[in-house]
Amino acid sequence: MPEWMDEESTPDSRLAGRPWVGVRFDCCGVYCRVYKRADGLAYEGRCPRCGRQVRLRVGPDGTAARFFVAE
């Protein structure tokens, strides 16, 4: 990294530490990360090909799963 660029100004530093889960969209056979909303109540995202929406609510009991399939 160039000396004039600090860690906070790199493009990937904005997403560092931001919670995400992996989702495979069966509609188009693609995988992507879905990030947690700022209010922390759900993970929301879209299929990168067709735009189909997915919403995973965050519940009180939670789950240890990190990867999901949107059928």
C-alpha cells in the first residue's frame, strides 16, 4: 500500500468487520454475500443477476449457520 494511503481510506476498509452471510441464489445459480442492515434486525440483499430480494431476520435464538440457499 502506498505510504500516502492509510488503512481507513482503502475501499475495502469500509466493509471490514461488517457482518455478512453467504447466500446461493437458485434462481440464477450464483452466490454472493448479504450484509447486515445498519439497525441489526436483518440481513438483506439481492441476486446479482436478476435482482431477486432476500431478507434473513435476526432472531433472539440465532443460528450458527453462515451460508444459506434462496430457493
